[in-house]
Amino acid sequence: MPDEVVSATALTKRYRGKATPAVDGVSFGIAEGETAGLLGPNGAGKTTLIKLICGVTPPSDGSIRVFGRDPAREPVPTKQDIGAMHQTGPYDQMLSGLDNLRIAARFRGLSWRETEPWAAEVADYLGLTEALPRLVFQLSGGQRQRLQLVRALLTIPRLLVLDEPSAGLDVAGRHQVERFVHWLRGEHGVTVLWTSHHIDEIERNCQRVLVISKGRLLRFAEPRALVREYGGGRLVVTGADQVAAKAVAAWAEAAGLRATVDDTEVGIDGAIGKDVIPAVVRHCAEAGVTLTGFGTVADSLENVFLRMTEKG
Ligand SMILES: Nc1ncnc2c1ncn2[C@@H]1O[C@H](COP(=O)(O)OP(=O)(O)OP(=O)(O)O)[C@@H](O)[C@H]1O
Ligand SMILES: [Mg+2]
């Protein structure tokens, strides 16, 4: 499809000597301009999937297309379209950050004279200007991580691939990266694939999330849809007094739901979407106790993710 930036069909990668594939029959399409999240436990196959997209490693089976091209067969144009921030960024530790950027530019066939003003702007935005002339081994972990982002963005790519961009960054640094990517999307329509173990980051920034476990794609859906589908949610019922609260808790437990009472408030787990409210109201009316409030607390994507991948 022309409006798909990345399309994978039954994509599989088996590493030599491994009994199970690292990526196992995965099919999905990332739309132009979309920010797609990639979630999965350690070893799920996220980095392998990214390597397949970047053409760093060829698939064992199935196919991967990036802007309609096979990345392993046409690595040069593919690399020109992709800005990638890899999980392990190899640097020459004995050279300055600036020299590492110069080398990366040369490697990508870019003129440093033309690239430098933009690279300097990105570095400045990330608060890296003063650190750039220092040797890489003198930089802090967070500074190295920011340097990776500058390197991935020597030009504005059509597809930005971020493999755990915020690993080792402090809270302010994470927000800086998020704001910057947001700006890139808005200003330049960049398509983004974003891997992170910070699920809140994925929830804030991605329209859809690929959830993978043991190389298999469990779902590719909007975070909210996943929460609706897999999230239990919690209903909080407030009684007029403790007698009312106890009556609600007793009803919930008899219905097989877990309830916890705190003074006049009762929390009922996994109650959302199960038509519990009318049943509670009916029961309380029959029992002659008064309720004064209902509230719902949605499940977090983090809980949903744990539930999905434990099952997966
Ligand atoms: N070059 C390789 N050779 C052999 N096996 C590999 C290679 N790279 C990765 N693997 C294996 O493939 C599986 C998936 O690894 P991958 O790095 O893709 O996981 P990941 O989801 O990125 O994990 P993490 O969250 O830890 O970064 C793992 O079992 C890993 O040991
Ligand atoms: Mg990884």
C-alpha cells in the first residue's frame, strides 16, 4: 500500500543456533505520519524487528517493505529515509562528540558544512552544546543518549526509529525528547516507530501500539482500545454510611468480584463494562441502604501490558 511507510508480512527472523525465532510471523502496517509504539518484555524481539526495518539484518521468511523497498536489498536509499537511534550506539570513545557526528555525516554522504547548523540546533535544544567538544568517554550516560538522538537526526528523516530513546535519561530529558519528536511530527510529518519500557511514554506519544511477546505480535491497536479490551478497571461506590458500604461489598463478593471497603467507600475490581452499576443499585434499593456516589478508575496501559504479555 502506497500510504504505508512500513509493511511487514509474515515477517520472521531466526538467528543461527536458536531454537525459536526472534521475530515470528509478524504482519502489520505503519501509516504515513503515524507514531507507532513497540512494547514487549526483554527479549521479545523489538530490536530484531527494528534491525529488519533498517535493513541491518535480512529476514529468514516473509517480507518487510519500507517506503515500498526491501531494506536489506536496497540499503542505501532505505538508510537515507530512516533516522535511527539504536539501542547500542557504537561511538569512538576517544573522539569528541562533535567528531563522532562528523564521521556519521560523512558515512551518510552528507556534507558537514551543510549539516552542522541543523545538528548544532538539535544539540542546543537537547542542552548538549557544551558537551559536544568533549571526548565521548568523558560524557555522562544521559549526554551519550542525547548525542545518539542528534546523530539519528543529522537530517530530518521520513521515518524515525527510536529504540529505547529515553533509557538512562532523567525526567526532564525524557520530556525534552518527547517534545522534540512531537515537534518533528507536527512540522515535518515524520513517521515514528518508538520502543520503550516506559509505558507512560508510549501511551502519551503513540497513536497505536504493537505489543509483541516471544517474537509474536499480540495486538496492534490504540492504547485506549487495549485498555478497554484487556483492562479490568475499578468501580468505586460510596455509601451513605458504613452499613451501605458493607452491603455493597457483600453483594460484590457474592457476585464473584473482589471488593475492598474503606469507611463508606467500596472499590470493586474488574467491574467496568460488566453492567455492575444497575445490579448494585437494585440490590441496595431492595436492602434499604442509600448510595451517594459512583466513580470509575480506568486500568493503566501498564497493567494491561502485563496481563497481555503474561498470557502471551
Ligand atoms: N545477533 C543475535 N544472534 C543470536 N540471537 C540474537 C541476536 N540478537 C538477538 N538475539 C536473540 O533474539 C531474541 C530477541 O532479542 P531482541 O534484542 O530483539 O529483544 P528486545 O525485545 O529488543 O529485548 P530488550 O528489551 O532486552 O532490548 C533474544 O532471545 C535474543 O537473545
Ligand atoms: Mg532491544
